[in-house]
Amino acid sequence: MSIPAVGKPAPDFSVVDSHSSPFTLSDFRGRGPLVLVFYRGHWCPFCRKQLSRLQGNLARILERGAHLVALSIDQPRISRALAHELGLEFTLLSNPDSSVIDLYGIRNRLLGVESGIPHPAIFLIDVEGIVRFREVRHNYRRRVSPSRILRELDRLIGAKSPA
């Protein structure tokens, strides 16, 4: 599957979160923008840093009426432990079969198909379920900064960034 284009509907999916509760993307339609983060896994130091930086900016994301979720191939219990260890207050999603990663066309094939690990990616999805921003990084060491995410949210909602 190809990477969803800006201006096109975000592919819907259903998975479970770190508490094994169901999560369906389309349930967020009409509830504010959604920042969907794909990360490699709990073991990746670059992912851990990214998730911590997102947590440090969570209040600013929420102030804009947005929601933040992050998805990996980790099992729910591993994601739950990671959230506890890093003090994450946003939802971690579990996709051990890589079905959503494949649906979004971001599986890192350089590591082999069996790994199921995604390229680090960010999708900003509006209230109607349309992709309004996307960035997929093929260099796992480089991530979209929280400030870039906030700028894109501001652009989407037509607000100005706080000084």
C-alpha cells in the first residue's frame, strides 16, 4: 500500500492500546485533529527520546484541541511499561502484526519484511479524517520536532502559535 497523500482520507484502522482497550481511528472524527505517530519500538533510544519530547509538549498539543497517539509493533504490556517508565500521558497503540504499518505504507523493508518495523512517521489528521500533514523519515535518527508538529497544528486550525 502507498503512503496516504495529504488531502486524502487517512486509512481507518482498529487496534488496542497499552491497556488492551479497543482504539478505532474513525472514532476521533469530529473530536479535533489527531497526531498519529509511528515509532519503531520500546527498545529504540531515538523513539524513547521522541516520545519524551512529545510528552513535554503534550499540554501545547492539547491546548490546540488535538489528540496524540503513538503506534508501534510492541505488545500492549510492553507499551504500558514504556508509558510508565517515561511518564507518558498519551495513548500508545499496539500493532504487533504490522497491519496498520502496512496500511500506511511505511514498513521499513530494509530491515526485512519479518521485522514489521515502521519508518518513523507523523500524520496529522483533521476532524473529517483527512491527512493534512505527513512526514516519513527513512533515517531513523531524525524525527519531526514537536515545534514542527505545533506549527502544522496551528496552520490546520488557523491559530497563531503562542509567543
